[in-house]
Amino acid sequence: MKSLSISNVETVIVFRALAPLLVSFMEASFLGRESPSMRSFAALSVIVLGATGYANTDDDFRTQGTKAYVWPLLYLVCISLEMVYGKKIIRSVKFKTFTGPVQYTNLLGWPPCLLFAYMGGEFGMLKNEIEEKGGGSFVAYCQSLPSAAVILLVAGCFIGTGIGYTSWWCRDKVSATSFTLIGVMNKCLTVLVNCLIWDNHASKAGIASLVLCIIGGTFYQQAPMRKEKVIDPSPGDVELADKLVEKEPLIQNGNKTT
């Protein structure tokens, strides 16, 4: 949310599109998958190329420099770590119910959410808003809200709940990189809606670079799990095993060899 508040939607989406590249190598390092194939590496490279092209057309980058990308970069790092760690959890922890991962995620997310809200001064802003529009009464403030805003808020709660359940189900079915790419692909609709209803969107060249990122994502192929190396026994071990097999019946019959 902090990234969206200081940058346009396309900036956040492009940094989100860079996440599969990081996640693919983190999967190979920590989750036992093969490194990306040449096809997958080329697809991820196309995403990086598109992101680079977008950065060259972004007004925020030209006016603010790298400052405009601090929060999106932190978002990229956090989302990449979350994708890999989430897959690690779903593989190693067996939940008895389908709602288990969602409940744990929400409960563990409350403390840092409240902390960041306090650090960002959001409680103070909410207090000022209640005093200004509700006369100091939270109930009166809620009643003063437009009906459209309330409907959007409630709809967002239901949609967010659905995303919470379906995302953990999908995470269990595919690799961490594939799950990250699914999130990137659904941003096509986000870009379309953004171009239709908001004024703060990228130029045509920036949109083309974003589309290039999405096209690159469609050519990615999920890497298989790394095969365990099977060590062939040495000739000496085979000979020793054969001798033991030959002696076993004699020992069972109580015979002794000289």
C-alpha cells in the first residue's frame, strides 16, 4: 500500500513482475527444484527487459530518481521472500483444516499491521477524519460515508477473504515461481481498469513495456524437482554382499564353514 501511495499502479506491477526471477533461483537454492531451463530463463529475462524499458519511460523516475523506487524495491524483496517461505510452510507443515493457513496468516499479520499503521501516523489521520466528519463520534462518521464507499469496502472484504483461501490452495498445487507468475498475469486486468478509470497511469511506451513483461511470463515453464543422486555401489561392496548371501543359508541351518 505504501508503494501504491507514492507510485502509480504500473510501477508496482513491474516490480511485481521481477519477482519470478528472484523466486526461481531461491527455489533452486532452498526448495530442491532444478534451476530454470533456457526457455524459462529467456522468459524471465524478457520480463526484466520489459521492466527496464518501463523505467526509462516513468516520469517518477526522471523527477525523483531512485527515490521513487525505494518502496517498490522493498515490496519486491518482501514478496519474493514471502513466496518462497509460504511454499516452504505448505510443504513442511500439515494443517488439519483448509482454513488453517489463512487463519495463521491473518493472526500473525495483525501485530506488524498495527505497528506500521502507528508508525505511518494512520491512527492520527483517522482521529482527525472522525472529528472533522463525524463530530468525534465513530458511529456518526460511519453514517456520513457515501453508500458507494461502503459497498466497495464490504466487497473488498469479501474479495480479500476469497483471495486468502484460493491463494493458499493454489500455492499448494504449483511451485513458488509458478504461483508468483500467476499473480503477475492477473495484473493484465488491473492495467486495463487503471487505464479506464484513473489519470495517473503510464505512457503508451510504458504500457508496451509492461505488456512485454506479461508476455515473457506466459512462456515460463515450471522447473521440476531436483532428482536425488543415486550412488552406485563399488565392486568391493557388491562382492562382499554376494558372500554374505552365500553364507546366510549355512548360518540358518547351523552349519559352520572352515
